[in-house]
Amino acid sequence: MFKSLADFLSLKLTTNKIIDINDRENYTYGLELFLIKVVFFSIILVLALLTDSLIISLLFTTFYLSLRKYTGGYHSKTSGMCLIISLLIYLMMLFFERADFNSVRTVLMVLSVISFIIIIIFSPVENENNPITSDEKIKYKKISIIISFIIVIITGLSFFYNYHYLFYSSAWSISTDAILIILTKGWQKEEKADY
């Protein structure tokens, strides 16, 4: 759906001589990313307003996307699937935040620390749907460690001082990111074993 719309828009831009035909593929890709982000943020905004969770939604989106950009891991083959998975991750965070069980908080705190270690060891994880150069790997490793360190410190402080929104948004962002890294590493291991 997003790819088709992006393709249509880039064709219009080419036809109207706004962009060069040789650049059309790059514009199509860029437009697809832009469209998916607009739809994702619009859905998050609507859900946040409907559920009275604007602050935690903003915090989670900031933490999750800033970390995800540099750690790598699982990337969907289609933009539609990316949107669905991202929304499910967001909705799960809202569920845990609303449930607010003490045992869940403790598990999330421990999982956050383990996730930080996973990110230090494995990030960035290259994925066939999101390849990165060797220079980017070095740069992304440093940035992902810094960002995840900040997030795990925020998680710990918000856990001990009971800053509810800050805790769930930070803990869930670092934990799901690490889970996606582990899943990708597992799938890559299976693919290598098949050859």
C-alpha cells in the first residue's frame, strides 16, 4: 500500500518534471518512508488522545525510535508489516502501563538491565532489509551504547522514584529493542545453518 502510493507520487513528480527520472527510485523509497512515518505518528497521536496517554506515548516513541535507529535488528520486508509490528509494540507498552503490576515492574527493570548488556554485545545488528556499512557499524555501536546507557539510567531512576510514565516508556523501549536484536541474531544463525 505505502510502496504503491509512493510509486504513484514519484511518477507524478517525474511526469511534472519536478524530479529527474534517474532519481525516481530514491524518491520512491524516501516517500514510502515518509508516508509510513506520517501514518504511524498519526495513529499513535489518535490512540494517545483517545486513551489519555499523550505523555507516555511521546516518551516511548522518542526512546524507542532514537535507540532503534542505531541498534539495528529486525526490519520487516514490507512497510505495512513494519507499521503493524510497531503499533503492536506500542499497544503492549500501553497495556503493561495500564495494568501496572508490581511484578511486571520488577521484571521490566531486570529485563532493561539485561537488554542494555545485549545491546552492548550485539548492536548494531545488520538486517538484509536494512544493510549498513562497516563505518556505520562502528559509529552506530558507539551511539547505541550511549543512548541505551542513558535509557537504562532513566529506567532505573524512574523505577526507584516511581515515575510511572518515564519507567514504562523507557523500560519497554530498551527491552523490545533487545528482543528484536536477539530474534534477528537467532534467525541469522538459522539461515547460516541451512547453507
